Amino acid sequence: MQGEKSIYLPSQNIIKVHPLVIFNILDHYIRRNEGQDRVIGTLLGFNNDGVIEIRNCFPVVHSEGDQIAVEMEFHRKMLDLHLKSSPREPIVGWYATGSDINENSVIINNFYREEMNGTPVHLTVDTGLTNDTMGIHAYQAHQLSTTSDSSLGSYFSPLPLEILSFDAENAGIDALTSNNSQLHQQPQQPQLQEGEQTTTEQTQEGEQQQQQPQQPQPQQSVSLLTELESLRGSLTKLDTMLDDVANYIEAVERGEIQGDPRIGRFLAKTIQSLPKSNTQVMDKVINNSVKDLLMIVYISSLTRSQLAVAEKLRQSLTF
């Protein structure tokens, strides 16, 4: 009786990438040498029970041609410098620009496998903008085998990927995008009312102003929103999105557009994840929170008043 054969597949990890890593990879690609198709580098982070969080990276000098060469000494020096400042962020893998995985990728992956004594994560960033999108994907290379001792080759399995973002980063990006939209708004030209005519002097002044070179506009500073303004903006955005969802559902029910099953499943999953609570209980919780906040504000203002009185008494006793 022949023994049954099976293919051993390892369990998948979850990859979480910080935006700083993507920006560093793109900056490395912009600064690449002339004629270089792609760039590679080392990924740094930690593995927390199958959740690999990539927090930083650094470039690695390499060349690809008939033979592939990686500056291992440069890689090790950079790693030593990084571990001195962040000892809790070891190697978790490597990155490469482009969307293809070729024979050179297998060789580079084996190098990182030996360096970290484990299975590295391979992160690809499609700088060629295939289909007008910058695809970001994560892989792990594994040995394909029918038994634990034999090997049929290597394969790269895709991993679930998530881009992390924090409140501070979102606030900064919102401020930059809002300021950018204001700069791109063109000033409107004044229009003449009915019956109004331009005189010869006004026409000459307008021609002189057009001939004069435009002075460069001073750089505008970006002011961050306060917590109350940020909360107001978030609630306004949430209200707008809820209106869009309601309009979409009403349009599907009326038969104006065809519903997407994926959107329906997503909305059902989102509604199911909401906590089920009584309206009176929620009102009571919110009112208690508001009362606690007002009490904290009152105590802080009372403390400031006492400190001001104590400072006045100290000054009067000194003089």
C-alpha cells in the first residue's frame, strides 16, 4: 500500500506596514543610479504572535546582471547602527521595487534567510504604477515539499497586508491636503455688470499690470486644527459618508443602480459590529462623561486661581 503524499503549507502571517517605510522606499527609488531598474533594502520591525509589524527600513547597495551582487558588509554595518538606536527592531525581511518576482528575488531572499535565521518577508512596491495604481504586496518564500525532508522548489505566497496610520499622521496629512487645495484655487476675475464699460485709462492700466512680471507669492504656513475643530471635521465627514451610504441603498431599492454584493456584505458586517445598547443608557453614559469633563475643567480653573493668589501673596510679602 503506497504511502499518501501531501504538501506541507505553513501558516500565514499578517503584515502591518507603517507609512514611513513606504516613503523611504519611494525616496530610495527616486535616488537610484542611472540605468538601475529596481532597488532593494532591509525591513526592520518585530513579530508579535504572527503579526509582523514593519516599522523602518534602510537601502542596500546591489547590482543585477549576469550575476547578482549584494553589499553584505554595507548591510551589516547599517544593521549594527540601527540596532544601537532601536535594539527591539531586528530584521524581518526585505523590500524591492516593481511587481515581478524572478530568479534574482529567490537568491536575495535566501541571503536574508541566512542573515535572520528564519523566513523573511518580501515587500514589493510597484513604482511602475501598473493600471494607474501603486500596488503594495507582501510575500513569504517557502520550500515546496511532499515530505519534511524533500524539496521541490520555492514559492512566494501572498500575505494579508495592512497600512497602519495614526491620528497624528492623519491630522498632518489632512492639514497638508487642505492647504494644497487652497493653493490650487485660482482667483476669480472681476466681471463687469450690465451697462458698465471700461474706460481707456482702465484698459491701459490693465495692460501695464499684465506686462509687469508677477511677484512670487510668499510661502504659506500650515496651521493644525485644534481638538474641537478636528472632532467637528471628523463628525462632518462621518455624516457625509452616512448620507452617501443611505443614498446608495435608496437607489438600489428603487432599481436605479445595480447593487454590489461585496458592498452589501461589508455594510452588513459593519452594522453587526456596532454595539447593541439602549438609547437611554447611551444618553446616561454621555451625560455622565460631560459632567466629569465639566468637573475637571472647573477644578483646573480653581487650581489656576489658587496659584495666582499664592503668587500675588508671595510678591507682596517679598516687597
